Amino acid sequence: MTKYRCTVCDYIYDPAVGDDTQGIDPGTAFENIPDTWRCPVCGVPKSDFVKED
């Protein structure tokens, strides 16, 4: 699965790990995260993330 990086603080969303701070289970693809999800480090919206190559 593809990882995504926050363009503000460089946090990496790793689908293998998920985000337990916001109830995102491991194995959840970035595309399947609700649009209301925000970066757990700096709080910017999902739209401020870019795909990691």
C-alpha cells in the first residue's frame, strides 16, 4: 500500500500501521480514510497530503 506524507510537518501516513489516535485501523488505505481525518501531528486536513514514491 502507498504511504502519504503531510506537506506541512512531514508526518508519514503508513497504511500498514493506520492511525490509532483517530481510530484508523491498520491496513486502511489512505483513499479509504474519511475526508474529515486530520494529520495527527499538526492537524492539517487530508487534502494537504501527497503520495510518497
